[in-house]
Amino acid sequence: MNKAIINYITDELLNETLEDNLEVDDDLLGGGILDSMGMMKLILFIEKEFGVKVPPEDMIIENFMTVSHITTYLEKKIKLD
Amino acid sequence: MIKILPHTINFAASAYPEKEAFIYGKESLTYFELNKKTNKLASYLISHGVQKGDRVGVYLFRSIETPIAIYGIMKAGAVFVPIDPELPIARINFILNDCNINYVVTNPNLRKKHPKIIELKNPLKGFIGADLESDFNSITWPALFNTSIEKYSDVSLNEDDLAYIMYTSGSTGFPKGIMHTHKSGLSYARLSVNLFDIDENDRLASHAALHFDISTLGYLAGPLAKATTIIISEAHTKMASSLAALIEQEKITIWYSVPLAIIQLLQSNALNDKNLDSLRLVLFGGEVFANKYLSQIMNLCPNTHFYNIYGPAEVNQCTSYKVNTPPTNETIVPIGTVWEETEYLILDDKGNLNIDGDYGELAIHSSTMMKGYWNNQTLTNKSTYVAIEGEKEKKYFKTGDLVKKNESGDLVFLGRNDRQVKIRGYRIEIDEIEAALLKHKYIIEAAVVVLHKNVNEKEIMAAIILSKEENISLKEIKAHCYDYLPSYAVPESIEFMPDFPRTGSGKIDRIKIMNIYTNA
């Protein structure tokens, strides 16, 4: 799961290549990695790739700050479904 | 008397030392702390040779250090230059060279960029707020705040000295630097405080990044009113549900942003269950706010006052219009009338005073207007209209925006001068087409561009974003256009996009859209 998200961000969403590889704990929202358009695309990707629906009320910083936050959120979500 | 911008901090610090001046997440600064920390930064800059009038860069994401940077720089007598942290390095380097910047105030979260900037050819001598691994001159924030001030005293400035330079994209492909003085910046702050009755009980949300002129309300008018400014984090600007919660928690009283930020909040539905009673004012500007969203937010906040704000960065704000009732599909929300200390003229298409008509390019003379473009007298002259009044010359800034005066005497924004195109002899307003598209209930956003197919062939193309669940055909959209537009103005091609490319300030990047489909 981590890997798929990291690959999508690195290949599709980054405007310039990062010096180091993107890590699961890198802050995606603090600036420099994802803009608000990138975030929308990432959510669409996640919905398609993992077959979940991300409702607006789940679109909060605590769920999307880093790749590991996203996977924690998704795992919880998939279990509930 | 408050004559220059940093005086506002000194005043607020003596009147309300314990009051929070700025809040960012869990961090905050009282006016006392802000005063002390800005003195330390000013004293550091002076001791490193920064002199009155020198330019100092502010290379920061939204952060609690931003107000320290801008007021510290001004207290040193220097001019602060916001640098958008999302700019490519080459563009940053252009600004450093164009403005001859020796020192840049920054934060460790840009550490990956710092070595790249040092590597390039530019006048940079040091960073403040970086934690570099190299031995390039720099000081960390904790080290700066630990210094004890020995020889700092106010640098003597007068109101015509430069306070800040804001870079904005230029049509030549190079950014142009808009020079504001202490007078123009402080006039803007003072007129805003007067018009919107901002006082020490207000809590302003600062949503825009510093390099975008909308940010000046929070950073400049906030301290003048001794109010509290809540700097919204980068993360909050991207996650609408968190942002909605923040507005409630922080009991925001004044909100000012581009319409897009409000549209994103509406689309997330996150505002619906929030208590927004404290929100007394919503100001929006920078782009036209589509009627359907404006009415939606107005219905959601029935006790809040809404103002359409207009003004290019060159003049700060210059007109405003209070929207009293939620607009319908057919309403045209004016940009209103000029505020105090401001006069306007309407020029014809040859740049002369339009004597018989109320239609043309808006030119503004105001206490809030810029001194000119940095290092570019030619462009400054080109954008200036000189009116002779008696024996005196009066300078007006030519906005490049087309306006007309309506029956009530309010100005109505018609579009950019350069957003009017001629196709097959017909004069077409791009904004009119976009407005027509937006009347369709499934179209969230629309951007119309003109594609140059061959040397003589131009074609109108509309890029649109549909609401997520809806599916409508091209045919239906075209039929909708024919309902609202003359046939020559109906877009020849329509493209669906998941979202639009946007500029650093969140405006739709129409040039990028044009390039995508020109090459396609």
C-alpha cells in the first residue's frame, strides 16, 4: 500500500524531482510536495486503487499528512467495510 | 503617531503587550514577544551590514516566523521581498539578482532548497532561520532569539521609503516587482481598518500566502487594529474539512481569500455543521466569484456581511461592494465604488480619457498605490496615466481591467483588457463565456482560452470541471451555451479536466491550459 502511494506521488504528482526518495513519514501537506490540486488527484487515485470512498468529512490533515497516515486511515477504512 | 509600518508593532506592544498578535497552529506570538523578536532580527541584520533601503528576502511557507521576518526587516530600515517557496529555483534566483538580495529569512523546512540556492550565481551572503550543514553564513531561529541586543535603535525612516516589493508574473515572462512604500502600505492598512471597523476584538484569518497581496490585510492591517491574525497553515489550505473546523475553533471574525478557497470549503460540505456565529465579515477578491457559490455561502452564513473586493496588487485594494442579498443566476455583482483617498478615471481603448462613455479601462489614483515597478521605469511609465489638473500632474495607475459604471453608480468589472478578443471580427469577452458556462448546474469551474490554430485562425476553447457525480455530454453543454451566448461566442471545442492548473496565488493558469491544448 505504502509503495503504491509513494510511486503514484513520485511519478504523477511531483512538479520537480525530490533529491531523496519520498519517505512514508515525509510531510505531504506542509509545502513543497503536494498542492491542493495534487491532493485531489491523490484522493481520486486512492479511491480507484483501493476501492474505497473517501467522504468529505474524512479529508482532514490527520488522515493525509504523510503516506503512513494515509495507510493507517485506509487500513481502518477497509476493515470497517 | 504611526508613520511607518513597524510603528504599529511598537504601539500594539505598549497598549496590549499580552494580546496575541499572530497564531499559527499551536504556536503564537503576543505583541510583546513580536516586538522583542523583531528587534532582535533587525539588530542582527544591521550588524551584518544591511542598510536602509536594502532588500531582504522572505522565503517562508506560511509560518509563525512570517510576521517576525517582515517587521524585523522593516525595523532594520530594509525592504522585505516575499519569495514564493513553491517557485522553481531559477525563478528564485532571478528575484535574488533582480533585487540584489544579500540576506534571506527562511525556515528549516526548506532545507532541501537552501544548498541549491547557494550554488547559483547571486548576491546572497547569508540565511536567517536555516540550519545549514555547510559553513555558509547562517543563524538558526533559536540562536537569533538568544542573542541579547546591545546597539539596536530604530532606523530613521520616512513614509516615502520602500517597505516591500511584491513580485508578480509579468507578461514578458519575467516577474515584475511592485514597490510599496510605508505610506502606501500603511494607507491600505488604515483604510481597511476604517472601512471594516477592525478592532482589537477581531480575529482575522490569513489564508493567502505572503507573496499574494491579499495577505496584507492580516499582516499589515491586523497589527494596526491591535487584532489577532490567525495564519492558516499550508496543510489547512489543502484539507477543507480541517480548515472548516479551524474557522470554528479559532472563532474567526474576518475572512479574506480568493473565491476558490471558499468554493473548496463548500464542496467539502464541511461548513454545514459548524458554528459560524463569530464570522462577521467575508471578503473575497482576486477573481470573479461565481454567483451560485456566492449565494450558497451567503445562505449558509445569513448574519455575515459579504464584500466583493477589487484592486490589483499595484494599488492594494481600491474598490469594494457590499453584497446585501444572495445573487441569482442573472445578477452581476459589481466591484462597487472606490474607498477614501482614492479617485478613478475611465480610459478609452486608445488610453485617453473617456469623455462620453462610462465604459473602458479603469485607472486609479490613491494613497495606497505603488511607487512603481522595481528597476523598470519603462513599464512604470507604460502603466501610468498622467492627468493634468490645473498646473499639477496627477498620476493614475492603469489597471488593464475593463469596467463600466452601472445605473447606481457602481463599477462593474467586465474583464481584463487582454481578455477581450476579436474572432472573425466579433469582439468577444472571455469572461462572458465563462459566466455563461457556470450557469449550468453541473459545471463547477470553467476556463475559456483562445487557441491559435494557424497564423490567422483562432478558436475559442472551454476547459471545464464537472461536479464529481455528474455526466453530461458535449452536446448538452453546447446547447446550454447557445441559450446564453451569441453564436459566434459559443466555444468551438470543450475539454473536460479533473482540475485546472493554477498559479501560485490560486488563480486559474489559463496560459498553461492554452499550452496543454495547443500542443495536443
